[in-house]
Amino acid sequence: MPFNLYDAVVAGLWGTFALTAFLMMGLALGWVHLDFAKLLGGILMPLNQAGRAVGLLLHFSFGVVFALVYAWIFDLVGLWPGAWAPFVGMMFGLYHWVLSMFLIDVARRFNPHIQEGEVEDPGTWGIKLGPQEALMQMAGHLIFGTVVAFAYFAVATTTQTVQGGAPDDGGRNLIVALLASFALMAAYVFALPGPAEAGVFTAEMPEESTTDREAERRKLRARFDQGEISWEEYQTLRRQWVGEP
């Protein structure tokens, strides 16, 4: 099937919608501890609603970019609408998951809140969060790949763009996907507990491994903020008391 930008963007929005909803469910049930919105948004913003909103916008933008890559590969291998298309997309999602785990490691290194100890460091590939974190991320990206492939060919079929050309839906598919995406973003940012509140929608490690460590970090940070110790002393004591490398 020829590459189609419109179909790929719509598919990317729906795929990211499905991935985001799945991870939100995982956070609610306590199966996921990595708050991807805070991880991404925290690179540029404070850990508040605005920061989570920016993180989600980045998350959806990356999802659309990956969908464009998927669509380009579909064109490259000559894949056409059919029962096998979602399965092929799911297999692409497996490779996407491996890359996403690498990107988590990159993001944690550029997030100042993690570097300063305000948020628990998930570790390389999120290893500190336990094996279930990687499994949930893998399942989410398999869902992403499946939905992207299904939506891509479904939109192409309904808009008569399987053979290429401009869609005949007047942009309706794109508008619906955008509205659904913004509604999910709003629910995540405004309806869920913020980072200062106790709840499952914060990127926290299991309580037994973080309570004492977080208390020490807060004390150290307070001493530094009050000018009792220098930045060098703060870093030295943090590594010594908190046990960081």
C-alpha cells in the first residue's frame, strides 16, 4: 500500500490513545510505576499539571512519528489491507518496545528532577521498578503496533486512499482522533492525582524500598535550600546516606 500521510497521522493518534489508556489502567491498578508523562514533561517543566500536559503532548507526538515509520515500512514491504496487517503491526510493536526502553534510559538522564533526587530514578530500562514494568511496557507497545496497523488500513479503506491520493472524508477521521486524544489527555492531567498527592498516578517505587530513602532526600534537600551545606556537600551526603552510585 502506498504511504499516506493523513492515514498514518490518524493511525498514530489512535495507537497512542490505546497505549496511553492501557498504561493509565496499569497505573491505576499498581502494575505500572513509571509515569511517562512526568518522565518526559519533567525534562522541560516542573512536576505539576502543566508539566504532565507537556509530557503527554510529547508522548502523542512521538506516537505519531512512530506511526509514520510504520506506514513507511508497510509501503516498503508492500503490505496491503488484510487480516494479517494487525499481526504484522504487533510484531513491529515488539521492536518498538525495545527502542522505547532505550528511550526511557535517555529521558531519565536528561530529567533534572531525577538527577536531583526529587523523583525516584527508575534505573536503566526501568530495572529498579521490577520485571512487571518491562512486561507492561511490552504489552502496551504490542497494543500500539496492532492498533496503528488496523487503524491505518481501516482509514485508508474508508477514505478511498488505499491506492494513494487525498482522503474523501473532509478530515473527519483526523478530527475524531484528535478529540479523543485531547479528552484522554484532559482526564490524565486534570482528573488524576497530581505529583504532590498520595496516589497511584505518581511515579513511585514500592513503599518498602523508598520511604526511608525519600525522607533522607527531603532532609538533605532542605539543608541545601537553606544554605546549610554547599552543592558539593549535598551531592556527597546524598550518595553516602541514600546509597546512590
